[in-house]
Amino acid sequence: MGAIDIRPATIADLPRLAPLMEELRLAMARLNPAATPPAPAAILRQAEVYLRGPYNLIMLALAGEEAVGFIRVNARRGESFLPLPGRGLPLGRRVLERFRRWRRRREGVEEAAAALYLADLYLRPERRRQGLGRTLVREALARFSTVGAEMVYLFVVANNDEGIRFWTGLGFAPESVLMMRRGPTASGPEAIPREEGKGK
Ligand SMILES: CC(C)(COP(=O)(O)OP(=O)(O)OC[C@H]1O[C@@H](n2cnc3c(N)ncnc32)[C@H](O)[C@@H]1OP(=O)(O)O)[C@@H](O)C(=O)NCCC(=O)NCCS
């Protein structure tokens, strides 16, 4: 296989990115029965929002003209997204952010630390275990170096063994665990069974 080129995606890459996003959502739906993959048209719209908007960096791994993998990263401070380095916020968000800062100052709330969120990472199966996942993470994080982030985080489905091994190898470790119970007893009066003889 030939050399792989890694570069940020632009809106011209929409037809390359959308199928990869769809493959990732399908792969995740196979691992996580609670995740229903969105329809292709919705994925296309979502990809366009990411590519045009000021928050998400998408890097593509390309074999010639064919995209074989991608990563999507954004920066956050508390609840707010930070603009990509070198990009301004839209006017409405600028006003909102100024108001939020003013309110935080008034309430004496300390500014949250900046964090990078690894939102998506996907390599086509035949391109895995060639160091491309690691390279995409490294290249994407390097582009946020001016943000001064104090942490990088992501979510991984508990039965994604491949993903967990990959992230562990990059120095990531679980910080909190999402607990879930599925099935017809998820809500309603019998959701939590009473212990015999208690709580009557
Ligand atoms: C997880 C994923 C992105 C890894 O990409 P990749 O390009 O294969 O990863 P790399 O080749 O850079 O692997 C780097 C290291 O991670 C570890 N690793 C990666 N995949 C592994 C696997 N299947 N089993 C064990 N270790 C693995 C290894 O230590 C590897 O180094 P090595 O090959 O020298 O042993 C890829 O498997 C993938 O796209 N999976 C489906 C989507 C997904 O799960 N995304 C993450 C969601 S949170």
C-alpha cells in the first residue's frame, strides 16, 4: 500500500468524509445496541455543519484521493466550545460568552480549565494497526497547542476492546463510568425492586 497523507479536511472533502462518518456510526451501533445510527442524509448534514463551523477540527488520512480514516476534535471550557485556533466565534456566541464571563465574575465562579475532546476517530479495517490512529491523534492535538488545554478526554463504549486497548496505549485511563440498565424495568413503579420486608 502507498504512502498515507494526513491533512485537515475542508468543505471540499464532504463527499470523502460522510461515508467514513457513516461507517463509524455503524461500527459503534454494532458495539452499542442503544445507539441507533442516524440516516445517511442526517450524517451528511452533520458532516457539513462540522466542516463549515468554527469548532471542529477534522483531519483525514488519505491514500491518494481515497479517505481511509479521520479524527474529529474540539476544544471546550466548561460547557462552552472554544473556536478553532485562528477562528473567531460567530457574533451571537461572542455576546453570549461575554455575558457568561460577566456572570461568572459576578458570582465569583472560577473559570473552568480548557479541555480537548476527541469526538470521533475511525480507520477503515484494512488500514488499522499501521500507526495511523496514533498519528491522527498526535497531529490533531498538535494543532490545538495554543489553547493551553489541561486535559484531553473521550468516551469509549465499554465493550470496544480494540478502542480501549488503543487509548490505554496512548496513556488514557477511565475517570468515570457511565452505568446503565436496559429493558422494560428501566422506568415505572417496579424500576427498582423493593427488598423483601423493607421500605413499605
Ligand atoms: C481504535 C482505532 C482508531 C485504532 O486505530 P489504528 O490505526 O489501528 O491504531 P494504531 O495502529 O495507531 O495503534 C496504536 C497502538 O494502539 C494499540 N492497538 C490498536 N488497536 C489494537 C487492537 N486491535 N488490539 C490491541 N492493541 C491495539 C497498539 O498498542 C498499537 O500499537 P502497535 O500496533 O504498535 O502494537 C481503530 O481500531 C478503529 O478505527 N476502530 C473502530 C472505531 C473506534 O473504535 N474508534 C474509537 C472509538 S472511541
